[in-house]
Amino acid sequence: MKKVNRTYIMGIVFILFSLWVIWQTTMIPEKLVSNEPGPKLFPFISAFGMILMAVLSMVFDGKQEKKENEAGAAPYLDAAGWKRMALIMIESILFCAAMNWIGFWITSMIGMMVFIMTLRAGKKINLVFAIVLSVFLGSLCYFGFTKGFNIPLPKGEIWDLLGIRML
């Protein structure tokens, strides 16, 4: 019996999901504001990015998975994989809860570092690079939205209670 290539199935699922996002995005009411991209821009960019990544995954990872299936591949998720997935779900819930309490900026940097350590799955990773990447991406997201797009993100209730003014 021929094994089903999960990469192709997931690629098709993500392409269909992306097409649904594009369809839903066309229904967003457009408020004409000069020199502004509008609320449709980011969902369109995300949907087209998902389509591109799904196609690339199907092309490159699909061939690799086909070779692994022919050689007798290991199960998709073993016991350690299921535990890691549960841990990532718990981390995601804690990230969302901490965002309002600690603030987006600090939570995003800590969360990025935690996710990197969880997803490394036993691989050796340069700790300094992981810290720099976490600080850079967390700061880029925070200041990009708050200063660049003028979109407020949670600053953290704890800082208000302590009388500390966050950026």
C-alpha cells in the first residue's frame, strides 16, 4: 500500500485556507484614507505568503518525504513530539495571558526565546544568537506597530500598578 505524502496534503490544506483568507479579506469594508494601505493589506500579504510557502514546501519537502517514505520513515509524531506540541500550546496560552499583564514588548522577547528553546528539539543552538534574535524581533514588532503604524499594543498592567511608564 502506498503511503500518503503528508507534505502535499498539508500544502493543499494551507493553499485552500489561504484562498479562504483572500476571499474573506475582500469582504473587509474599505475606508478610503489617503496615503494609507488600508485594512486589507496585511491579510492579503499573509495569504499570498502562505500560498508561496505551501508551494515551496510541497516542491522541496515533498520530494524529501517521498524518499523517506520509500525508506520506511519514522512516525510523524512520536510520544516526545506530542509532548512538545502540548508544551507549545501551553506556552502559547501563557504568552497570550502574559501579554496584557507584562506587556507585548517584554512578553514577545521572552516568548520568542522560550519558543526557540522548545522548538530546537535537542539540536544545539547558539544562545547568544537566540537572545539577540529574540530581542531584535520582539523590538521590531513592537516599535514597528506602535511607532511605525501607530497601532497601540498592550503595555502591561503591572507597570501601571508599579508607577513605571513604558514606551
